Amino acid sequence: MRNPVQGTLGLASSPPHPQGSIRKIYDHLYANSAVRTPNGIGNEVGKILHTGIWLEEVQSQIPAFNFSSSQVYDLLHGDENSIAGTSKEVRRRFNLMNRDWKLYGSKAKIAINDYDLCFACVQLNRIVLSDRGQDILGEAVEVFRSEWAKRVGGQFFTDPRVTSLAMVLLEFDPRKGDDLIDICAGTGGFLLAGLNHIRRLLDEEHSPTSVESRLISYGCTSLGGQEIDPEVCEAANSTLKARLGIGGASLVARGDSLSSESLGAPSSKLRLNGHMCAASNPPFGTKITIKDPHILRDYALAKLKNSRPGARVALTPQPPDILFLERNVNLLKPGVGRLAIVLPYQILSGPNTRYVREWLLCNTSIKAIIDLPPETFQPYTGTKTALIVLQRLQQPRDDPQRGEDYEIFMSVPKWIGHDRRGNPLYKRSVDGRLTDDVLTDFGEIESAFRLFSQGKDPRKAHAASFRARFKSISTDPLLRINALYYRPPAEATRQMNKLAHASKWRRVKLRDLVKGIFYPGRFKRNYVDYFPGAVPFLGGSNINEFIVRTDKWLRPDDPNLDSLVIHCGWILVTRSGTTGIVSVVPEAWEGYAMSEHVIRIIPDRERIAPEYLLAFLRSRYGKEQLARGVFGSVIDEITPEYLGDLSVCVPPSKEKVEEIVELIGRGERSRQAGIEDIAEAVRRMDAMFSD
């Protein structure tokens, strides 16, 4: 009698992609089986996959599930004898696997019905589950984790490309004594990445010993986490159990990691100064702050010293990501402990969070900075983030500038593998056809980091990866630690620098060429209906337009009007939202009011023609400089102070400057004429309607 699991090979096509097969299993079980939660489905599929891996590794039955085309047809179309025979055999072999590997409880059984079990096995047809070139269990658990995250809003899900890269940058290796903790574990993404990383390390050994048994041993002894939300904590443990198959063991404890009381709890693995590796994506957002003084008193970043002699230290409410950063660092072993943490751009480069960066640079050394693509956490949030890898210092510094100089690995990847709606993106072949390869450059970053670690040029593996020096950070007035700010000059900038050096161009700070750079303060706008004498109000999106009318007006006696009014010839730069758009105020807008989201540059014609400044800021060289200064986690921002620091290059030839000035002047005069013509056309059109 033919083995109902091991049939004859009758399919000519190649085996399906493992992740696509897992998604089909998930969708089917969610719609049809009695087990419909992501956690429950993950547990059942884990049993099937472990059975298949056991068949291949122990019984040498490769592939574990190998059906003929006729068998596939019978199983999917309800042939009772085929379904009963196949499901019985799979259940029997699950029992044998569990008796051998003891991954599940002694009384554990596959809980889904016979048809659903056969459907799942058919989807795994001809896939080599024990293939060391891929981790089918890891891919499966990522599918279940992502589906669970979608059903609770996605806020706990970190893309597996980020978590996988974090393990490489941490150089996590439990064979060398490393452990790995995540103090806000969410659905267990970083711990799962740690498991997958261990598996890759074991695969590279080519040892005859079972990879799965060693993986389970290392996983149970080296991984631990904590999560405050009970439902999310359960999801994390279900995720990890589905991967490891351990019956009652939980790697993630429930607890508030910000509270020092939880550190000594029996169920918690967390110990101050006690861990080699930590990885985390803490909750972030300035609208949620920790105010409890019993928590804040344990954090240096929550204590702002009053300058008055003898004054008490004040406790200041802090966003949770700032406190989680400090807690993570303090959990590491001094001198050797490493941390990989996802932080919002605001903490990394915003002027209001310089105190956080100063504390960080006094307590850690920076190993790597990866500016994550904007789509990383979309569609759930558009917050811009970076992955930072740190090592705790043996002793804190008093001043960041006193630290020794060293090299830092930095990267600005372009693709995370999905668009802003969460839809997967795929690479195209040379002839333009879509392939099955996900569009991401994270694999290249891993290769670039390995080159960097060997003292080689990381750009040979990934053009957007590079070296930077600690001194460039410690001497920056804002102590910025986002990679984009330190990215080597692009081609336009390199050419400009070379030309300026060879031809003796002048380099002058923008602030030294103008009368002022500012934007108004933020206050409530009191709009009014139009009446003769009302002042038109324009927004940042209008600055390049040939606008002739607006639907927003202010009273001429508005108390804030003086700070909002713009004047002909002023240069405008959008400072938030779509940042870095450059324009000039035309004559038609003289006396208009404009949004505080636009920076005003008041030219000084005695020093340099404003037309030249406008052309310079719009040039490739100017745009590259503007882009480096953008900060902000959700809304891009740029400051007048940063604009003032821009280096304006002025050629030695007055004739060259005058050529630029004449062309810009001619263009702006044409723009003014265009505004007047459009205004007249609209006026005549309105008049026709009223005839």
C-alpha cells in the first residue's frame, strides 16, 4: 500500500514559494477551521511543520510531504478514503515526533479536522522543510505574527527585515555566552529574529547534530522578554512556542519594564547591569508621556536640574521611548552590553531632544545607525525612525567631546519591501518584468556591515552604506545621530566642492549674506469672511503658485498680522510637511500674510543679490544641503538655524553671478506678469457670470 504522506512525484511544476503556501494555510484555517485565532493557527501549523522537519531530519524522508497530482486532487476535492488515510498517518507521525523531540505536552494532538489537516499538507507539497537555506518555521511564524498585529492595529509589529538586521548588527551569538532581551516585546519580533539568527549560525557550522534540538536549547536559555499588555504578551509567547514547540515554557513575562519593581519579579529575567544584548522597538510619541513620579524618579533623563543653588531636582514627564532607551542601556553589562533600538527621528535629530542625545553619547558608544525607509511602519504610522546599535561604556563620560574618536557604520536604505499601503513590492528583471524577489536592500546592508567589520569599504556592497566618525557627531552643535546628516556628499556636492577648491570660489554662511532668517511663532489664526481691506492668507503649498485668489482672510487689525506679513523679494522656504521648497515673494503678494510653516529669508542686496541666493537654494547643491537638515518623526521639519549654517558658494567671476541674477530676474518678472494676466482673466470671467 502506497504511503499516503510519501506519494509518487507527479507534478512537473516547481514547488510553491514557502511563504505563499503558509499564507494560503493561514487564510484557509482562519475561514474554515475550529481554530481561528492567529495564535491557535500558529500552534497547529507549528505541529505540522515540526512533524515534517522530523521526517526529513530523522527519517530521511525528503521532502516530508510529496503527493502525486492525483493525490492532490483527491485530498482537495473531498475523497474520504484519501483524507482519512493521510490525516491518520500525519497524526501518527506527529506523535512519533513529539515522543522523540518532546516539543509539546505528552497528551498534545493536532486539533484541526482531517480535511483542514490535509489541505495544509498539500500546500507544503514538495517543499523541503529542513532546507538550511531557508527557515520555513521562521517564515510561518512571521505570517501569523503579522496577521495578529493587523487585527490589533499593527502597533506591535516590527518588520522582520528590521529585526533580522538588528541581530546582524548586534553580532548576537549565544554560543559565545550572549543572551538577548526585549523589554517591550510586543508580539515577540526581536526574540523571534534572535531565534532565526541562532538557526543561521548553527546552519553555518554544518554539524551532524540536529539543528532544531540545539536551536531549542539555545532559545530557551538565551532569550527573554517582558510585555505589559496581557493579550500581547500571550501573542508573543504563542509566536515563540509555535517556533520552538515548547509546551509550557514562556519566554516573555508580563510586566511593566519601566517600573523598577518588575525587575526583581520572579517571573522576570530582567536584571540591571546583567545582559549582553537587548533589542527593542518601544512605543513612541510625544502625545503619550509618563507622568508617574514613582517611575520618573528612577530615570536621569526625567530629572532636569534647576540652575539656582540649592534648588530641588524637578521630575519632568517624558515620552515612553526616552525612558525605555535609558532602561535598556542600564540593563546592559557595562563595557560589553549591546543594544539595538528603533527610535523616532525626533529623538535622533530634533533640537528639543538634544539632552537625550547628550546623555546617550555620555553613556554609550555608537556602533551603527540605519535610517529606516519612511514606509517601514506604514500603513499603521508614518513615523520616521532609525535603528540604532549601541554599546554601553564601562564608565560614563562627563562630556561627549572627551570621548576617543572611532568609526561608526551608517546606512540609508531605500526599500523595506512594501509600499506605504503595506502592499509588497517586487524587483523587476532587466526586461521590465516583475520577479518573485522582494524589493529591499536590507540584505545588501548586512553584507556592507560585514565589510565594515573587516575594515573594508561598505560601499562596495551597498552604495548607501558608509563610515562616519564619532567626532563628527560629538562636535555637531545639536549632536545629531541620524545617518542622513552624515551621509557623504552626493555627486553634485562633490563637484561643487572640487570646483570651489580649484577656482577659489567664496564659501559664505547664508546668515552672513542676509538681514534675517525667521518664521513666526505659532498662534491661533482668526480667519474672517472676505470684506474690502481683508488681508489674503497663503499656506506653504502656495509659495510656487500663480495664485490669484484665496479663501482665507485675516483682519487688517489682527494682533498677529505683523509677524505673518511677507514682502516682495523675500525668499521663502517651507519648513515642515513638504520641506525645502524654495520660492520668492512676487510683487503681487506684497503685504499678504503667510503661514508660520514657511521660513522667511530677508535678503541684503548690499551683500549678494537675492536672485543668486534663490538660484543657489534651488540648485542640486542647495537641495542636497537642505535635505541633510530635515528632522521630525511624523512631519519633516527644518530650522532657520540650520538654513543659516548653509554654505553658499559664490564664484569669483562677477559676470557669472550677473548672468544668474538676470535669468532669475527675467523669470520672476514673467511670473509677475503671469499672475496679473491670470487675475485679469478670472476677473473678466466673474464679470461675465454676473452680466
